[in-house]
Amino acid sequence: MTETPGATDKGKLTRRKVVVAGGAAVAAVGVGGAAAVNAFAGERGADSPGTASEACYTLTSETTEGPYYIDADKIRQDITEDEQGIPTTLRLRVIDAESCRPLKNAAVDIWHCTALGVYSGYESMGNGGGGGGPAPTGVPSGSPTGEPPTGEPPSGGPTGGPGGGGGGHAEPTDDERYLRGTWKTDRHGYVTFRTVFPGWYQGRCVHIHVKVHVDGEWTSAGYEGGHTCHTGQLFFSEESVLASAEVAPYSTNTRTRTTLDEDTIYPDNGHAGGLLYLKYDRRNIARGVHAHLTMGVTPDETHDSTDTPPSASASASAG
């Protein structure tokens, strides 16, 4: 799907400077994170891989930045703050799609909505309902009604652009920054975040936005310079979303849900398209979710959004 690129340069990292919001933010580790890690010890959901990690990966699909990106200003691993939801640990590995070598010291941004479909920084835009009315009598079905977005906000949905889709960048409406954060990859290319399982809003399936920045410098003030080499989204299986919908506060989300198959942003190519591997107790997902994925990127290229397609040379699996 062709998306309209953002109307500003907020996604670019050239000469960008990130300010650390206090020393405590750098060392923050989620309260719910430990519970999530313990929850999946010895347990495996239907979405988890059955074998060890493969030797190499294809290029991860680029997708739209969406209207709700805010240039990173929270250098932290725990992005939960006081948001309620299923404890989720997200572990990503970033590698060069051509050489398969890990990218160390890259800056990884993630951001996503709350269990009720609201983005921090854009609270006044709401989610078109999201628990504001009476609780539903049942969980969302696997075949919800309603049409996927076509470039315009769905009726009654978020204003200022389609939720998480295209339509250009929307200016923040407030100073809240929960469920947003940036952290650096280690020497093996890994980065880990503590958060909560995202919710949904009309027109989009459940997802997490992600950006990878390289060639910048980590300083006492944060991350400076460099460029964005990947802009994408991470997706969750239908089974996991339906399980989450039985747990409060997700069970109070009254908005029409778009399934993974109906979503017009998901590239429908499995893990190469951002579909996460998941581990959780299928009998009790509320105990916590562990999500992971290896992302193949092109560090020498700039991809602020889908306006710059990935190079063909990196489209095939190396080695």
C-alpha cells in the first residue's frame, strides 16, 4: 500500500539531539517486566518458533511512520509508566540484511497505543470511544465488521490523520510520553523494552511502531546525529489479540477491531513483514507476553517512511 510520507522532517535524525529525561530514565526497569519474564519460563504459546534462531534473515519490510511519531526524547527501556495492560517484554535484534552482521549502538525507537487505543502526546484525539461507553458483552470476533482505512480517518476514529496509518504527521497535543522510548542495541545487535500489550482502535490491527537510527553518537545528553535506516511496524497474531481481549482493560475497549488479514498496512509476509514471535501462557495471557524478532535493515540507506523503497540488493536473504 502506498502511504503519504510525513509533511515534516521530524522523522529525520540529521543533527537531531535527544535529551535524557533525568538519570532515572536511563536505568529504568519495568515493574511488570520481571513478572512477564517469569510468566513465560517453561511455557510456549502457539506463536513461538520451534527452533533456534536462523543464521540469516531477509530485509524487514518498510511501512509507514504514521501520524503519531514524536522524535525520541525518552532514553529508556521501560516505557510503561503507569499504563495498565498485560506485561510485555519486546526483544529485537537488528542486523545488516546484506552481511547479517549485528548493528551495535544503533538507536531503536518504539511507540504504540494503550490498551484502549490512545497514543501519548495525542490524548485529545482519543481513540473514537475506547472504553468510554458501556463494556461490550463479548470479546471482538475474528471477523469484525467495518472497512480497513483507505487514507482517511474512519468515522468516529482518531482525528488528525488515520490512526497509525498515513495522512502525514500530526503535531502533539500534550506533553504525555508513555508507551514511547528509545534504547541502544548491544554488541550483538539486541535491544529489549518493557511495555504492555498494545490495544486497538478502529481501522488498524494491533501493532507497535519502530524506527532504527544509525551513524549517530551516544553522548551524556542522549543520541545525536545519524540517519533513519528503517521505519516499520511490528504485528501480533490474531490468537494473541483475541486472548488479550478477554483481559481487563482490553475487555472494555468498544471500538471495532481490524484483524491482521484486514489491515492495509501489514504487508502480509509473516516475520519478514514484522509479525512477532510470541511466547505466553495460552491459559492465562495476563501473566505476561514475551515478543521477539530479528530485523534486517539497510544501514547505508535512509528510510524515514515508505517514500524511499528498500534497495533490491538487500531483498534476498544473504548467505
